[in-house]
Amino acid sequence: MSLAHTAAEYMLSDALLPDRRGLRLKGLRLELPLDRMIKFVAVGFPLLLMSLAFAQEFSSGSPISCFSPSNFSIRQAAYVDSSCWDSLMHHEQDELGQYKLKSLWPHKALPYSLLALAVVMYLPVLLWQYAAVPALSSDLLFIISELDKSYNRSIRLVQHMVKIKLKSSDPHVFWDELEKARKERYFEFPLLERYLACKQRSHSLVATYLLRNSLLLLFTSATYLYLGHFHLDIFFQKEFSCSVKTGLLSDETYIPDFITCRLTSLSVFQVVSLSSVAIYTLLVPVIIYNLTRLCRWDKRLLSIYEMLPAFDLLSRKMLGCPINDLNVILLFLRANISELISFSWLSVLCVLKDTTTQKHNIDTVVDFMTLLAGLEPSKPKHLIHRVCDENP
């Protein structure tokens, strides 16, 4: 008999989680995996395209090639290329024979507009880092610590029950005390439950998260407007008429009014424009999905912790409208599930509870660990009959 109780004590000791007091969790993920992916694509992709544009400019030399007259010297031809690239003004003749000016400046501003786009897309990330991460980090550290401590308290309770069972000569004393404790709800965790309920009434984290994703949608829409208004108008224009009668050539009479120039970097311009539209179009439904996740509860984690004694955040229907800080915290707890050691233990116990033959007697981790320790989860029938006989 002593060997069985010794084995039960070892089993319960192994089930205890290590004490992590004073040890701050270094691997906390303060960005959801989907948010991290959106950040890398929204910020990194423009930087990649910018490097492509600069690489093409450095490798190919001048991004335009002007067809200067044959009598131009090398110096004059170089001046024409430089002047036309600086101006990038297309002189287009209308039906009345008048010339209209059309600016092609997006070709020159392409790398810098991509850099500006990357900076703008990084602003929502900075907002989240400075407005939400400090409070979120504190919340996660406290909740993870309290959930693990709650699990440990349940295991220590079973250890205490085993000791009471061994020391008590009268079996009625043990079962009466246990039933009284369950009715009086001695095993509640009011600090943790009240903290989670308080977070249900708070909206600072969810407001910051909504603002972050809304800004991403706003900046994506602004990118569409920029590409549609400035890039689409010159998307297929490979040649333009340039006026070079300025500077060194302003007094030359043999120079034609306009010189035709060809944009050698048009293919890069088209690739950048199309790929930007494609990538940000794919990001839009991902961002919208991020927003829709706040409209429903992720109850899988809390349902596992229903095995803790008197932890009934779900059963008491404390979960109302999901657009609050508690829902955001639950999403980040799911992302940091590796730091929540008690979750894996409770998940295993939930699976084992579903396969046991005494489901009706097992509600909490205390009941299940009591059964594993060799104690019955409910008062034995012969003791119940004996009490009924003594009190007819």
C-alpha cells in the first residue's frame, strides 16, 4: 500500500510545473504570425523593388536614350540626355496643333516613392510597438504566470488530499471535507478571473489593433490611387518629345524644337507597378481577415482551462461582445502557447478525460489527478449507503 502511495506522490510531483518566479519570459511573441507576415510583405516588398530599380539604373547607365541630330558633338549629346532626364516633360501636340506639357516625373521618382511607401507601411507597426506592446507584454506575463500557478495549485491540492486520506482514520471526514470545499468554492481563482473580466471591459488594445489594420488598409488604398493616377497615364509611353533649347543650346538655330527620347527603364517601371498592385491586392483580404477575427471569440484556450477548479469564465457566460482587450489577449496567448506550459498538460488531461469510463465523476483536473493517484473522484457507494442507513 505504501508503495502505491509513494508512486502516486512521485506522479503528482512530476506533474508540477517548474517555478518561474523572477524569470521573465524572453520568447514572448508580441506580434501575431499573420501580422508579422503582413509587415514583412508590406514593408519589405517595396524595399526589394527599390533595390531592383537602383540596380537597373546602375547597371544600364542612363535610364533614357535621346536621338540627337548627327551633327551633335559627344558633349552636346550627353547634355541632351541629361537635360531631358532632368525635365522629363513630354510635349504632346493636340488636334488644334498646340503643344501640351505632360510630366513623366514618376519615372524619376520611382525608387524614392518605393522608399516612401515602405516607410509609410511601417508606421502602423511603430504605432503598435509604442502604444500596445508595453501593456500587452505585462498582461501576457501576468496571465501566463497565473494560469501556470493555478494548475500547480490544483496539483498541490491533490497532493494534500492524498495526505489527508492517509492520515484520516475515518473515511467520512475526508469525503465530507472535500464535498464541503467544493460547495463553498474554496478553490476559486478570483484574482485571475477578475483580471480577465476587467480586460473584457477594456478597449485600449483592441482599439490600437483596429487602428493598425485600418491604417494598413488606408495606406494600401492610397497606393492604389497613386499608381492609378500617376503610373497608369504613362504606363505604355516608351517615347517622348523633349525640348532642349535651354542652357548651352538655347541660341543654336540649327537645333530642332523637339528631340525624341526613349525610356530604357520602362520595363522596370511596368514590372514595379504591376507587382505592387498584385501584392497589395493579395494583402487586402488578409488584413480584412485580421479584423474579422476580433468579431468572434477564440474559446479553445479557455475551454481547456475549464478543467481548473472553479475557473468558469465560459460557463458563467462572462464572454459578451468579442470586440475588447480580452479577445486580443486570447489571440496572443494562442500565439505564445509554447510559453504556457500548463496548456499542454491540461490538453492531455482533456483527451484522457474523454476516454475514461467515469466521465460523470470527472469535471476538473483535481478529479482526474485524484483518480490517477488511486483515489475515487466521488464518495464510494458503500459510504453513501451507510450514511443513508444512519439517517433514515
